Amino acid sequence: MDFSQLWLPQLSLLLVLALPLLVLFLKQWKTKLNLPPGPPKLPIIGNLRQLGALPHRSISELSKTYGPVMLVHIGPLPMVVVSSTETAREIMKTQDLNFCTRPGSLVLKHVSYNFRGIAFSPHGDSWREVRKIFVLKLMSAKRKCVVSSPQASISKSTSSSSMSKPVDLTQHIFFYTATLMFRIALSRSYHGKHFDNAKFMEVVATGDRRRRQCYSSSRKRSSYPQSSINLKNQSRQRPSTTQDFTEPQH
């Protein structure tokens, strides 16, 4: 009789008996990580069932049970959720250097041209240089004077419209942010002869729609790395959107 055939049944039995010990070891190893408490998760979907359609409200309710710092799983992806002012101040101010670099994702790499922008680049010498240019060129006293006038007019229009009808906060926030960005970067208003045309609004809507598609695909890819979702189609569409923005508006 072959030696391998003689030991094969015993080896298989040994592996079967060792499997529970391996699971127990992994469970104890996870507890040694000193992770924050959190709701029990389900395989594959994690805590998506507990979050529901209004995750901010669900997280608020869960924090009453598990505390201001808790662990939730979005699919198989673990996330630490902070829901107290003191802990948020500790993370954002006291320990900001340990938390200032956001995790990289395919969509952030896509929209920031390989993390070259000030908003998405990792903390380091390159980011400090970009931030210095941003502060000196775009946040100077001269630029602040440029945005002070539209800032007052936007606030006035928002307060006056809220007196007679319900306010669409999404629209006001988008208009406010876009106006300030256009005034700082281009010294022009978001509304006016340069931008009040159907072509420009179509380009903005198309760019926003593609951004949402990229973001949705990236979230699924981040939560489920084993999935086959990719951003190749959205990546091929970026040059056309960029060309539309750089074409002169008449």
C-alpha cells in the first residue's frame, strides 16, 4: 500500500478537527485588536439591514446602545462611526495628523487625476505645497473682496425666499458653493452672460451625473472588493466632459 494513501484519511480527519480551533483562534485574535463595540453583523451585507433608508437616524439610535464610538460593517468593510462632539473634536483637532489622510479609492483617483488635488491628496510635502499656493493665490485679501459681494446677495436671496415658500436646501447650497468657487477661481459669477446658457447647464448636469455614477460604482467596489464592478466606462467618458468644459461658451 502506498504511504500517502495510508496517511490521507488521518490527515483529513486532523484538518477537520483543527478547523474549529482555527476559527476560535481567529476570533480571539480579532478581540485582541480592541475594536469598539457595535451591532452584530450578517455575512456579506454586514450591518446594512440595521442602517435602513435613513442611516444617519439609524446610527443615532444605535449609538444610544453601543456608545459614541462604534463599529459597523458596510458589507464586509468595517467602519468606525463617531457620534459625539468630544470624540469628533479629538479626531478632527487633537489627533488630526493621524486621521487627515482619507482612504484612497478608484473614484477619488479618477476625479483628482491620481490624487493631485488639494481635497483628496494624502498629507505630505506635496499637499503642503499645493495648500500654500491655494492660500496665497485664492484666499488672499483681494480674492476675499471679490467674493464678499455675491456672498451677501446669496444670503439675502436665501432669507427672502424662505419667507414665502419652502426652501430647497440642496439647491441653495449648490448655488452658494458654485458661486463662491466661480468667483474665486474665475472672477465671474455662476449666473450671468457667461454661464446662463443651455449648453453650460447641460455640461454641468452631465458632469454631475457621471460623478454620481463613478461614486456609486466606487462605493460598491470598496464595499465588495471581490465584485467585478469597474469604472472603465466612466474613465472613457471623462475626456469628453473635460473637453466640453474647456470649450468657449457663447
